[in-house]
Amino acid sequence: MIYEDENNTREKLFEFRKTNICAVCKGGLDVFLDADLGKAFLACRNDRSHQGILRIYEPTPFEEKGYEAFNIPTRREMMSEELGTGKATKLVKYVGVVSLTREQAMEILSTIWPDAPEVEVLKAAMICHQYGLNPLMKHVFLIPFKRRKGGQVVGEDWVAVLGIKANRLIAHRAGDYSYLDDTPRIMTAQEQERIFGEVDDSKVWAITKLRDSKGNEAPGYGPWPLDEVPYGAEKGNTKTNMAFIRSERNALDRLFAGEMPQGVEVIDEEYASGQILEGEAVGEPPKGGGKSGEQAENESGEGKPGTAVLSPPEARTEATPAAQKPKRDLNTIKTFGDLYQACLDDFNMDRQAVWDELGVSSQIDIVETPRECYQRIAAARQ
Ligand SMILES: [Zn+2]
């Protein structure tokens, strides 16, 4: 049961009652009044001793169908407003298409973002094709960054990024899942101490706890630097929101290991309206193999507090030494099963030895992705 307090106001308890169910029996929740304390509390309708609440993920019509969720006049109006009439007319045939070919995805991407270099268009198109995503549904974005050298803008780099809703949709296609205990939420200092072994005062950290339909649970952790303003701040985006979506993505990666696209940064599409995010890049989004800690640090050093940042270097994983180049193709390590097999093959380590090395007692305690775990174990053996 959850008692009302400063964090959980009575209004919030009533909100939980509408949006959540009991995590134990999946029964409904009710708000009761504790006459002795004079306080309201939220509890399971079937058994008040049941602990925990959960919210089942259900995509909204737009998340599933994009513009197709609207009638044709509304659809045309929205598309014209967001893309311009010319582009909208050209692309209207692709509205609602969930399995685009690579060529179709390229046509959409290069129509919306005509200045994007072909290599990034191709990369984004492959993601669309492989994962059943459509840029017209705000799943995938191409974003330009100013490249700086010694404070001067010397060029532009483009990156393909995924919206958080696209991540949810990909996971949902792999199976139903729920958010436990009103997560995402901010991690407390005690929680950081317990899970990471230290408290990070330089970032806001969020936690998301997910559970799939088979009862498997996965926590995810996500940071955002306190001294860096996220893109879309003028429209209401916050550091907390960015930490939330990163923690959510981390949890999805772990619950649906092997199902989620790797090496693509997640953004909040709510704040990416229009076609271009004018963020000054301070530190690139992590690319496939992960970059060296030193390089990432130098780049973030160039940024000044207050600059809009799409993606500061991902923290909380030990920096990989620059020279480290494991022979194994890291892209093959997608699931924890892959990790255990790779560690067995390469280092003669069984599963327990992997856990010991990572300092955890079971898989659910692992904070990093399987690939990051492998990199850490491999780095210790160079
Ligand atoms: Zn219950």
C-alpha cells in the first residue's frame, strides 16, 4: 500500500488507481482512508497486504498507426503543417506503412531531411526496414549537429536517432510489458549507493523497473548531467525527463535483450517536432562499438554549461581503454546468453564467474548491456 505524502499526494493516489493495477494479483486498486492517521492510502482491492503497483504498456493509436490514426482531411492538414505541403503530398502514400522497404524508407528520410548525408540516410533506412519503423510516425529522426574545433564551427554531423515511443513499440511487438512501482522515477542517494557503490552528484539518475508477461523483471538506470540543458528545454523538456527515457531504454534493453536496436541514441520525440533539432553537439551519441573514454571526455570538455545537448557521453560504465580492440565482433553480443557463451569461449569463464567479475549475484543486478559487460571483462584481460 502507498500512503499519501509530499511525493504521493491524494490526487496522485487517485491517478494511480486509474492507471495502475496490483502487481501481485493484477486486481484493481482503491484509495482507502486510514482513520487513525487521517491519511489516505492506495491498496489492492482484493488484499490490502499486496505490495506493488504496475502499469501495463499500451500504445496509443498514433504510436501504432501514425497519421493513419486520423481521418484523411486531418491527416493531410497535420502533415502539411509539419512537413510542408510539397513533402506531405509526396509522402502521403507511406502513411501507416509499417513494413517499409529500405528504398521506401530512404525516399521518406531524404524527402524530410534533404541535407542529410546518404550514409546516415541509409543507416536510418536500415533501422526502419529491420524494425518495422516509419519516420512519418516519428519513430526515427535524422539530426544535424554543429561540429566544433577549438570553439569554431567547422562543419555539420548528422546522426540517426530513435524516439522513445519507437523503442516502446519495438519492445511491445516482442511481448507485453509493464512499468512497476510508478517508475520511471528519480533514484535516491541511498539507491545509488546500494546499486553503484557511490553517489554521483554530477548527474540526475533515474530508474525504471519493467516486468514482462512471463514475470521476468529488469531494472534500468539512466543519467543526465546536471550542468547540461537538454534539447527542447524551451518547449518543456527537462533533465529529469531525459534521465527517465534513458533509464527506460536501459530497462527495455535488458528485458528484451537482443530485440532492441543497438548503438542508436534515444530521444524524446515530443520535443523533436519540426524536422530539425538544433542541438549543439557536445559529445556524440554513443556509436556502435563505444568510443574511448578519453575522447568522449575531451569532447564534453568543449561544451559550456547551458548549451543544448542531445547526448552527453553515456556514463556509469567503466571507460573502455582506447587501445582495447577485442577480436570478437561486439555486435554479436546481444543477449546475456551471448555474453555467457562469449566469456566461456574467450576467457573460459562460466556464468557464475562472469557475475563474480561484474560484482553481482544474479543477472538482474547487472547494470550494463551484455556488450558493455563483455567489453569490461575483456578490458581487464588486456
Ligand atoms: Zn492484489
